[in-house]
Amino acid sequence: MADRVPVLVTGGAGYIGSHAVLALKDAGFEVAVIDNLTTGFRWAIPEDVAFYEGDIADEALLDRICTEQGIGAIMHFAGSIIVPESVEKPLKYYLNNTAKTRALLESAVRNGVKHFIFSSTAAVYGIPETVPVHEELPKTPINPYGTSKLMTELMLKDVAFAHPINYCALRYFNVAGADPKGRTGQSTAGATHLIKVAVEAALGKREGVTVFGTDYGTPDGTGVRDYIHVADLAEAHVIALEKLIENPDESYTLNCGYNRGFSVLEVLNAVDRVAGVQLKRTMAERRAGDPDALVADNTRILETFRWQPKNANLDTIVTHALAWEKKLAERAA
């Protein structure tokens, strides 16, 4: 078993970050969180986790956290993630996702942090030339969000070459669902993720769901995506950290998905089935830059990490997302 070094989770009050905090604690790691609470929630952080409200580019704060908590590893989730917004506000994304990560990396090196896990994205591939998408395909992002993440991957490689730090960059596909135990979930108002939108509609929080594009080269004409349960993703981060600790001279860049895609209509049908409703569907023109299909070739992560997803089922993902949405509605009542 790998040493249980204290871990700093950036963006640990957010959707994926809060699940990672729980997974780390479940695995026996000491955890601290830094989050500016722009999109995160203080209540999402367990009471026994050290919390620091602030910015990941605040060098003095990061130095204090590393000293007070004896940080040995960083899991980096903080950043901006909305693709259309990145096109409208590219400088925001290059600041939040690239420049501030550079500052975080500099603090990590200065404080002797040995391991760094980065929340990357399948958006680095742009519109892939083949599907499923494997890690060696050309990286040709088509929006500032994907470019900002790719720039960080390049920084990580250079920093690991020059300093005693190793890293794992996990390229997410479409993250969905919620903690199976109901401890946390996707809580951001106005979220754009399909399953989140659909379960909100199932509970009457939205009038319906807009389907963007029905003329794709897919069996039912709607876009196909690889949906990964957030709890499986969080567990992959813990396994990645253990591998980095066990193999300090190795770094990894891996897709994180199921090698199985579902169309927009298949997802909406699953929500209908699980929630016992009939969602209103509004058909609209496709959005610029959306590929027909985006599905992970996950061979490398399965072989390298012996990762065994426990929730790789669309109905399971929807069930957990719906249960969390009901809990949010109760909280708001």
C-alpha cells in the first residue's frame, strides 16, 4: 500500500473536487481543501477537512497550507469549465486554467510537493479523427477551454522533467451522476451537463430539454458521448495518486471513460425510465464544433491502473443524479 501523504485538493468544494475529497478520505488520506467558492459550496466539504478559502494563485496562502498541513500531493480541480463561455471570454480561461495553474505548480515545487494530479479533458482532442479516442491522437483543441487544459499538460511535462515531481493528467469525458451514498453531487445552478439538465427537467425545475442537432452520423442522429460516473472518476484519482507515490519516476496521461457511448436521446430515454416521466424534447440546430461522437479508448487506464469502475451503467448514473437532485430540492424547500 502506498504511503498516505497529506493531499491538497484545489476546487474541493465543487462537483468533481468534492467527490475526490470523499474518495481520498475513504481511502485513508488526510485532506485539505482550497476553494474560492465562486462555484463551489462550503457545505460540500466534510467538517473534519481543513478548509482554506482563497485563490490557487495566492502564493502566501499556498505556502501556509503546505506548511500547516505537510502537503505531499496536490489534486487540481479548480478552474473554469464551460466551453461556450471560453469562446466568449478566452482570457478568463487562460488566466484561471493556465496562468493560475502555473502559479500553483511553482508553489508545489517551492514547497517540495512530490505528486500532482491534474483534471484535464477530452476537449484537448478537438474533433477526433477516430473513435474511440486514444491518447496518442493529435491534440487539436477547437476552443480556449481545451487549449487552456492542453497548455497545462505541456507545463506539467516540462516541470516534471526539471524538478522532483511526478504527475498524472486524467482526460475526462462526460462526467455525471452523484455520490452513491448521497453525500455530494452536481449542485451548480444553471449547469449545462445533459444528465444534470435532464434530471432537473424530470423534477419540474426546467420546462424540458433542448436537443442540439438531430443530423449527426450516429444511429439516431443525435450526438454520442461517453458518460462516466463521478464516483468512478474520483476513485481513479485515488488510484492515480497511489501509483505516483509507488513510482516516483513515472508520470501518466490517461483517458478516463468507459469506452461506451450513449446518444442524447438514449440519455433522455434513461431519465424517462428512471424518473417515470416523459421529458419534453425541443429539437434545435447543432452547436458549432460538436463532434458526432466522443468516446474514450480506456485501454491504457484499465491496464496501467487496474481500474475497475463500479458504476458503469447509464441507469445507475441517472439514478444517483436524480436522487441528488431530489435532495437539493428538499434542501431548497
